[in-house]
Amino acid sequence: MLNKSEVKYIQSLSQKKFRDEEGVYLVEGPKIVGEALVAPQLGIRKVYALKEWLELNEELCKNIDCEVVADFELEKISQLKTPNQVLAIVALPGVEHFTFEKDQPGLMLDGIQDPGNLGTIIRIADWFGVNQVICSKDCADAYNPKVVQSTMGSIFRVKLLYTDLENWMDGYKDVAFYGAALDGNPLKNIAAISNGLVVIGNESKGIRPEVMNRVTQKITIEKRGAAESLNAAVATGIILSHLR
């Protein structure tokens, strides 16, 4: 049976402060934990699961510290409204795991603050084979449980870096930055993107002027109807479909 201190520790990992202090985050549910167990070089600290899940996944868990928990215990430690069989504590990747590849396309996110949007964007990036995402420091935390769930496992395949965007861009003046903007060049008029970074701005304010001033080219998704704007994740998907 889980003791009170262990329950309190796991519950504390819902907060960024404690995730950063401990260097770990939470992953929940059979699908995402299953992907975590087969992800290369992913440090899984511990798995808490119902007996039936562990029996079905005995082979995957043979070298992992696992503990059987009862339904009511899983409810105590889960961040989900409806706990789903298994929860894992996973090591946060360090900044040393991020190496920018200039010859590959990537994403730059400026102020994406909605956890669901960020998780969906990471999932979309993974779908299109984009594995490098650079985030402004005011983006939602990618290891927030809501973001992790929204990625559906893509969090394990996409490299993330949180940094000051202006300073980072100034250090890569030879890299093309494509800024999504309402007054940009329609996608149909530009060559398919094979490298460089697609910059997506805040859900309501767009890309900050300081970042937009460093953009190489403004691009836009041509509008035919009357909608004022597109959801940031939807716009990301449409633009990334233009990759070569």
C-alpha cells in the first residue's frame, strides 16, 4: 500500500516547481505509458499500475521499478478525472538533449499558453516528422500533465527547448524564420519549406513584435470565409503540411 508521503510526493508533481526540483514528470494511461516503455533512452523512475495491467505488460516492465496499486490508490495519485490503469514517473530531459539541426525543419512557439494547444502542436509536429520545437519561456510547460496527455506519446519523440527567442534567433542569422501572420505571403506563393523554423504566435496576440522583427518571411493561410482567425494548433497543422 502507498504511504502518505509517497502519495503527497506524486501529487506534488502536478506543479511545475516540484517537477523542476525533482527532475521528473508524470505520464498516465496505457497508451502513453506503453509508448514511454519502448521509447529509447527515456528514464522511467517508477511505474504504479493495477495488477491486471502489469500482468499484461510483464515483458515491457521486467527492468522497471513497478508497484501494484489498488483502484482507490490510483485515484489518489492520478491527475486524470478518470484514472486509467497506470501512472509512470519519468525523468525530465536536460537541455543537453537538444541539438538544433539546421538542415531540418522545426517549430518556434511564441507564447502558446494553452496546455491543450501546446500538446496538440507537439503531436502535429510529430505527425509531420518535425522533431525540434523551440518555445518562449512564457509558453505552457510541456511537462504539465494536461500537455503530456494531449501529445498522446509524441512528447517522447519531439525535442523541446525553452529559451529567450530574440537572443536565440540572433544567434542563428543564417536560419530562415517563417512567421505565421495575417498579412503574410500566402502559402501557395512560397516554395515548399524544407528547413528553417515556422514561428507560431500566441493564441490571441500572435507573434510579439520583437520576434516578428527577426522573421525572414511572413506567411499566411489564405482565408476564404469570414472567420477572424484560426486556432494555433490548426494553423500549425496546415503550415506543416506545406513542408517538403
